[in-house]
Amino acid sequence: MKVKSSLFCGLALVASVSFAQQGVTTPQKESRPTGFRFFNNHLTIKPYVSLTYTYDSNIDTSHHAEDDSIFAVSPGAEFVWRGEKWALTGSLWYRYRYYCEYNHDMGENSYGENLAYTYSSSEKNEKGWTLMLAERYGFYNQSDDLTSRNGRGVWRDRETFDAQAVLERRFTERWHADVQGQYTWLDYKNKTGHYVPLNGWSQYGGGVQAGYAASRWTDLLVAAGYSRYTQKTGDQAGLSRHYSSNSDAYSVMAGLGSHMTELITYRALMGASWFDYGNAGDTDCGWTYTLSANWRIHRQVQLSVMGSSFYQPSERYVGQAVKVYTLGGGVSYLTLGDRLNLTANVSWRYEENVYSDDAYTRRQNYDESWLSARLGADYLVNRWMSVFANIMWEQEWCGNGNKDYDYDRFRGTLGVRFHY
């Protein structure tokens, strides 16, 4: 799932563009949502409610597809609270779905919240300290799709929590370093009887990074980190004879970051990673990467790329581990007086099985690939209302040659959003 990310992406990515979903400018002030202002305009709260209709060609993500029509209402609120040297941002959201044919199986609701805090003792790139903290909680319905920022998902209802922290010290205009910490928790809700149970897990880790600004546009970066995973075994604990619930991962990377030009920001690191699964004495190693880049071609057009690779315990089987590779890119285009935002993005994910504990899990040792593409349009009618539409296509392939697990999926959505 996408809530898992490379540790070295840090909280810098919390504020970055996600698959070019955000525009690079805004319409005239009088036509934009202004929100409620408090404390001399330091605190802004923007409530909203969205109403949508979705057609889903494959609600179970199964080779034998069942389609359905889904109506949803999603109220929520976003806020920004700014001080002289700090900012606190966050949101609350809830989504109620009604399935016309399969509501008794698929009608679980989704809800969540997130917070992010940043503090800097000096101006950007000057000597000083920067602290970044973030957390996110969500209960996600199994129909959340691959292109959703909050889940890829393995198709079950699931509960997640993430917390991250980064403390950076800029010693001079050229030298800087930071320490990072991260915690992730995933719990699958395996209550629906005709689905095979899945295994959740938790992870905590830490890392360090150092950089040298070789020029105005280029940072030389080195990073190292450690993570410990604890797998929730559920009903499958008896399938593995030598399994420990704890696994350890290590990585070392180097690369480049900062600005290439005034309009291009990027961060690209590559290195090696190791995974000791279940204290079984068998360590997998290989290359790893993390990538983020954003290019504002001009005021109305923006390109973005993101990707990472990482280890994790298998969500399907105890006694098995996988390595995940992800890559995605998107473009955003503002037109019609900056009221219409057109977006297009593509996302790829590959899961490679790297460890199998016994004969049973070795028989299930197949790799999987997902490819998803989406087109979207969002039009700001006025400060009170927006209309939007998007279409999504997704394809999954299994590497064991068994076509019975492959599937494709199409989703189309129309909606209206009321905001203040």
C-alpha cells in the first residue's frame, strides 16, 4: 500500500505534489473558497462536502468481475494555522458509500484525519534548525484504488496509522544533516467470510542523512537507515515452522537533491538494502531507490514524478516476505482563467517475493504487478461550488502463469463539491 514509503523520503514529501493533483496557481481571490478566518487571519478553516456517483467494473478486483454503481457523500474540513516561524496544517474527512447491488458486502465507510507541523528558526537554506512532524490515521474501505494517496490496496477494509519526524540542522550555507524517525501500523479487517484473511504489520525505524550543497542547484546526499517490522500473524501462524514475527531492514543510499533550476526541484537517491526476515538466518539484499521531482514548466503546467523501493512482510502469507518497487508520474494543466484543472497520472507497483519459509509458502511464491492510469478534471464554478470528473483504469498481473488471478478494472466518477 502506498502509505508505506522509503524512510529517506522524510517529511519533505508530505508537502510535495502528489501525482500533479494540485495546480500551480489559483483563480481571482473573490472566486476562491476563503474559509473561516480567526486570530487575525492566522488560522483558516475550510469546510466542504462532496457528492459523487461512481461506476466500478470490478468491485472485488477479481478475475471474475462483478460491477456496481456507487453513490457517496464525503464531508470534511481542512485548516492552516500559521505563526511567524511555524505552520500547522491538517484535515478531517468522512466518506459514506452506498452500493446499489452489493451494499451488504461492500458498504463499509471510510474516515480519517492528518496533521503536519513545521518549524524553522531561519530562512530557507540559511544556518539554523528545522523540525517537521506529521501523523495520519485512516479507516479505508476495500474499494480504495491504487491511485489513491492513502492505499494501494490489497482489497480489504483496513485501518492504518503513520507518524514521522525529521529534525534538520543547517550548519552553514553548504553543510546540513538531519535525523528521522517513523512508525507505521496496518490492520486488516478480515470479517468478510468469502475473502482469504490478510496479515497486517507494524514498523518503526530511524535514519540519518547528510548533505553538501556543491552548487546553488545541487546537494550531494548520503543516507542510512534501519527499520524493524512486526507481522500480525492472525489465523496463519501454523503455516510457518521457523517464523519469528520480527524482521529487520537496513539501507545505505547516496544521490542528489535540491534545485536544478528555479522551476525544477528534485531528490534522487540510490543504494543497497538488506532484509533479515523473521530471524530465520536468511538475509536478502539488493538495490534500492527513492525519487521525487517536480517541474513547473510555466505558470499553468506542472510535471511530477515519485517512486521508492522497500522491504516488508507478506500480507498474504506468514513465512514470506516481499520487496516492493513503485514509480508514478503525472501532469497538471490549468486553463479557462485558472478555473479548470486537468490532470493525468500513471502509477506502477511491483511486488517481488524474496523469502519463503517452508514448502507451502514456496508454492505461493509468485510476483505481482499493478499498473494504473487516471484522467481527471476539476472546475471551480465559484467560491461556493466545484464540479469534477475522473476515470481510472487498472490492470494486475501474477507472475506464476496462472491467469485466474489476473484482473482489470475501470472506474468512472462524477461529482460536485460545495465549499466555503
